[in-house]
Amino acid sequence: MNKIVLMGECMIELLQNKQTGQIAGQSFAGDVYNSAVYLKRLFPNIDTQLLTAIGTDSMSDAMLSTFSSEGLNNPLVFRDAERLPGIYLVQTDDQGERSFLYWRESAAARQVMQFVDGSETLNLSAGDVFFFTGISLAILEKSHREKFWSLVNDLKQQGVKIAFDLNYRARLWSTLEDAQQQFANAYRVADILIPGVDDFQQMYPSLCNDAMEPVHTVIEFFQEYEYTELVIKNGEKNIIVMTPDESHEIDVQPVTNVVDTTSAGDSFNGAYLGARIAGKSLPDATRLAASVAGEVIQHPGAIVPKEAFKSF
């Protein structure tokens, strides 16, 4: 069985009714968790594990139960008796675009590296892929960063593919320079880089100008790094997927019934990584990922109910 570990945070998701302002629903979500769910639904034979920390409270119990109900394998979900999960509120406009309010400063997931020791590293090294995002980096306590990078470098040396999605959220970082420095560490170690053009433009505004198409700026920027796959999410326009030996431009089918874009990129990541682990080609993996993202944004919330999620 193939195996992937996704490192980051799952939160309590609250959905707000646009008309009344009241809470319309509650579920669990978070960028790497969302990716894990869609990966497992599409590729049930892939051993899909989260590396995270939650509390010992009743909501954390329900969260862990939800992980299991989605088929996720949970030996790397740690319980912190002193902390709780983070919470966020989703607000969507009439075009399906979302904004968020967060309560995550003392979330258990921020302390996950304190639980990782030699035995967990051995478990992690048995995987095919280790995936994390800019949000995974942002929520880590600064004092834990050195241990995290040591872990990632150890995994790479043991043959685990490292995958990284920028997923830049400015409010989570003390400064842009701090984010850029940590992201540069990720670029140097990543085998699979998954930048979104919007995230890139926010992170490197001085590099983006009208003289060059943004996607070409992204390609040029990453030329100095030794990736094996570069997957550029260019919004509604297209997806560029590259290796040192080949390049493909994949069109994105337009979606007219956009309800909530919360998990568009997350579902894309899960589908793409799962497809690649399962042996699908770059174009086929990219087309599948784009189709899944197009389906997900036609439903409210980050995780589409199982009964409403189409087979692909």
C-alpha cells in the first residue's frame, strides 16, 4: 500500500448564514485535512495519515472520529491535554468568494513538533510522500522550526518525496520577510512544488509586473530550485505542470454554479498527489485534480458530504 503523510492543522469550521448572520452549520476542516479527505475518497487504497495535534476535549473526540469515518489512519494525531482545536468562521459572498474569522492562537496543532520523536520519524520515513503547506509552516511555534526542518531533511534523505503548496496567508506571519525565508527553506527541499499564482503575487509583489504574464514569472522564479514537479495553479485560466523534461498546459473547465471556493486548492492538491502516487501521468493527474476542484466549489463548506461527492 502506498502512503502519504500530510502535516498541518484541522479546525472547527463554522458556516455563517448570509441572510441572518447566524451559525448555519459546523464541521471540521483545514487545508491539509481537506486535501487528505479528498485524496482518500478518490484513492481509498492509499494509506493517508495526518500529522497534527488536537485536544482531549469532546470536540477533539468528535474530530478524531470524523478522521476515522473518512478512512484516515491516525497514529500521528497527538492529543494535547492543555490545548484545544482552533476555530474559524466562513463568510461567503454572492459569487462564492469567502472570507474568514479565526480563533487559533493557542491551538494544539501549533505544538505538534513536541510530540515527534524517533519512533514517529521512523513511521514517517516509511511513507512515499510528505506534504505540508505555507499554513503548516505559519502555525508552528518559532521555537519548533529547527526541529521541523531537521525532520523534513531527514525524510528527504531517506527517499520520501517532499511536497509543498505555498498557501500564503499574510495574517499568520509576523512579517512578509519571515514568510519568504521559511518558504525558501521549503523550495530548497521540495520535490513537488504546488504554487498558486495568487499566492505568489502576494508573496513577491516586486517580481510581478505587467511586462510578463504572472505564470511565466512563477516559472522563472522556480528555475533555480531542483524540483521534480512544478504544478502552477493559475486560477480559472489554466494549470501548468512541469518537470525538468516535460511541460503541459491544462485548461480549466469553467464552473457556472460557484457556491463556495473554500477548498478549491485543497481538493486539487489531494486529488493531484493521490493520482501521482497511484501512477497517473502528469496530464491525467492534473485534469482529475481540476475536475475535483470544480465539483467541490459547487457545494458549501470545505468538505462536500460523501453522498454529494461525485465519483471520478
